[in-house]
Amino acid sequence: MDSQHLSQLDGALPFSERHIGPRAADVDSMLDRLGFGSLEELMAAAVPGGIRTADQLDLPAPLTEEATARELRALAAANRPGEPMIGLGYHATITPPVVRRNVLEDPSWYTAYTPYQPEISQGRLEALLNFQTVVGDLTGLPTANASLLDEGTAAAEAMTLVRRGNRKASGPFVVDADALPQTIDVVRTRAEAMGIEVVVADLASGLPDGELCGVLVQYPGASGRVLDPRAVIEETHARNGLAVVAADLLALTLLEAPGELGADVVVGSTQRFGVPLFYGGPHAGYMSVAAGLERHLPGRLVGVSVDAEGRPAYRLALQTREQHIRRDKATSNICTAQVLLAVVASMYAVYHGPEGLRAIATRAHRYAAVLAQALVKAGIEVEHEQFFDTLSVVVPGRAAEVVGAAHELGLQLRMVDADRVGISTSECTTRSTLVRLLEAFGADIDLDAIDGTIEDALPEGLRRRTSYLTHEVFSSHRSETSMLRYLRRLSARDYALDRGMIPLGSCTMKLNATTEMEPVSLPGFADLHPFAPADDAAGYQQLVSELEGWLAEVTGYDRVSIQPNAGSQGELAGLMAIRGYHRANGQGSGTSA
């Protein structure tokens, strides 16, 4: 037997041979059919010499699958999720194991082609119809789309919808100063690109004077305040504007639906419906609209039709994702849907049902109410008397100290400013969480005594009185076995990589190897809040930095950013970068260099 070096004894096949179909013999056969002796000859004939480079790429050596998995586990371990209580639209949540294993980690769901073709997408279309039902019921508006990219994007899409759908009004788009900060930034960026004026105002003091085209109210606000939006909505309508409400879906199981309060559009995120934090995404955003605005709705809309034999069937009723085909009549050229995450969120609602969702929301609120009263008993001011799950706690000059003390105890809080700390409870909050919080504030209070004596802190006039999730699908799958069979039944109505190959390009994950998908569920990657301290995100920072560097090397650019979390957003970012370049060179606003 010939001697072999240790480097030749790795039993694993190279990654490319496992995941790129053609083997060496297949490549030779195709080259022979095309009349070329090698891949180099083929490339020389296909790629013009003027754009070819002979330089070797400065990239690290490829790793085996097992080595890659080890490195990814090490990166995840370098992150420190702690217990995230930062809030701002991102909350700890529990993905039901039956949903995690049979949707998020199941190739029959995550490798399926985008559901443009209803004949091979009936399972996902039913799941997305469930998603629309959840959103429509909880927001109190009749028509919801089948998900958007995230809450900030949904708010920006709502602003453009207001401009399209409201020909009566002109003027700026007014945004609640208590809106999520990332939402304000995304809205401003989109508005600046489209020539729309944005005014940020404290809506607790009323609307600013002058004309307006629409208003966005955060419900509840980023500070935790629950502002009754009815007065603002009524005044907006009186000025011929449209009212947009950015709402927390879980809060809407206890707070009255924005549609019942007069909202024309409701937007938000479904992240806390079982979708892990993932350091900020991906998460499915949502939008619902009042009657008369359906044709302006961006994204996908799943409808129920009948087939040639009269049987019910699902289809995309408004295929507005292919916006470039409609050109000037498009509702949006830069929106994206998160199908897989929308399915996870919808199945979270199917599994828990209306009673389960209400119980989860009640639990999160109760922990916040008990904490607030304990802090007050300790002589610490809580800024708002009425809230859902978020507190703004006043600690003059001590905010950094409190946040640091909480961090040492495994809790991530939000430092609003030098004098205030933000705290958000969640599905994952426990009694132990409150004990550690009080320790961080230097308070020693009997929680049980408080819990037995205080009332809830929801505003009486905004308590939910309308029903939701009354369709039988939300009461039929309480056991894990029933849920498992339902998910299997739906996936069997789809066509994905587990059945065969789809020769179409799309933004699905159908070509991701299992080794690349497994890290999604590692706690270090899944449970980290996007606003966690930078030191707690060392693994993510290394991953992002290395990937950006490799992409820059491959593309030949000086720098690469992976901040845009969809191709559509990348296109917009690219266009704005080009415009920024021209403006920096004195070529903006029609002027020449």
C-alpha cells in the first residue's frame, strides 16, 4: 500500500462534491459536448479578456463541513445573549419545538421556491393565509398582506401608501417621537429618497400645525407609554390625512385593535410570535389596510379561489412582488416578504390559539406591573402609570450604573439617557428575572406581597373587547401531535428540494447546505438582541467583518456592507450611495461638476 500524508486521510468529501451536482466525469462530458478541453478553455471563450484577472484571490483555505461547523459553534459561543430586556420592537420569545423542528429547520419548508406558482405552493399559501388572518384579526382591519421585510420597512411602505392612496392631502408625513428609533430612521431614509418631508413630533401634545398627508402613531410607544390614538386619528382625518398605527401584535391581544380606533393602516413586526431574535432579523413585518386601500397594498396577498373542479384553492391575488413589470403603477419596487418567518409566526398563533396568546401577553404584562410597583415601593420613579410590557425608570445620574449592574447579573437593559433606564418584559421573563432586576436597582422588596395587592396597568379605555382568531384552525391543533400532522399535511402540498429541483432563481434558501442552516438554532446566534452591547456580540462582529472582507476581495470593491437585509434593500442602498457620491462631487440637484 502506498504511503499517504495525514492531510490526505480526511475521510470527508470536499464540500463542493457534496453540494454542487456535477462530478469530474460529468464536467468532462459537458465540456466534450461543448467542444472544450477544460474549464479554463471554456472560461477563456466565454469571458472577455478585458474583464478577466489572473490574480489569485486572497482568501482563506476552504474548510471541511465538520471544521466549518466547529468554527460556527465557536463564533456563536463568542456571543453572550444574556436575558434581553432591551425592547424597542425586539423581544425574547419561545419558538414551540414542534414549529422549530418542523418548519424553521425542515427543508420541506425552508428550501421551497417563492410561492408565485400556486399549483406547487398550496401548503405555504394556506400558512400565509393564516398569517393574514392573524394580522387582520388582531389589527381590526379587513385586508392584510402576506408579510413584509420588517417593521421599519413596513412603516416606510405605509408612508408611501399614504401618499399614493390619499390624493386629498399634501404636506409632510408626521411620525410619533415615541416610535421605535430604527423605524424613524428607515422612514426618514425612504422619505429623503422620494422627496417626502418627515416631521417627528410628540403626539401626546397633539399634531403640529399645518398641512399633513398622514401620521404614524406607535402603539404602545418605544418608552412603554400607551397613548390613546383616537384623538390624533380623528384630527388627522379632519385634515384629510390618513392614520398609520405601528402596533405590537402581542399587545393587541389585550389592547383594543387599532382598526376599531379608526386607523387606516396598521404595521408592525411578528418577531415575538416565536421568531428568534437573530441579532435583528430576518423577521416578518406586516401591514393591514382599511377598505378602499387594498389596491395600494405592497407585497403579496393570498386569496381563496376555486379550481376547475370547484374545489377551494389558494392563489396570490395581487402579485405585487413583481413590481418592476408594472413600472409606474407599482405599489412598491423595494419591498420584500419573509415567507419562512411569516409561516413560523402564523404557526405560533395556530399552536397557541387566542387563549394561549392572551395568556402569554397577560403574563408579560403582569411581570411588568409587579416590577413597576416594586420599584415605586423602593422610592424609584416609573415614568408612565399605564403600559403593556415596557417601563421607563427614572434614576437620576445612575442609568449607566444600573445597566452595568444588571449586565453583571445576566440581564441586558436599555440606557435611554444618563437618567433613565428602559426595561421590557417578555414571554421569557420569570420571577428570578425580577429578583435580579431589583438587585441591580439596589431595591429589596417583597414581590409576593405586591403581586397579591396590585391591579394591572393597562388603560381601561383601551382594553380589548373585540374577538380575534375565531377561525377553527386556531382552536384545532393544541396537542403537539395534531400540530405535527397539520404541518406535515401542508408541506405535502408543496414542492421543495426534498422532492426535486426547481430550475428557477429566487431569494429562497434552497441551495443552503444543512451545515449552513444548523447554526441558525444555536442560542448564540438565535437569541442575541440587535441592540445588545458590542462586547456581547463578538462572534457576530467577527462573522460580519470576515464575510464583508471576503466579498470585497471577490468583487474587487474597496468595502462591502451586508447591512441591507434583502436584495431589494441592497438595490435602494446602492442607488442612494451612487447619489451620495454625485452630491459629494457637486453633481446633485441637477448641477454638473
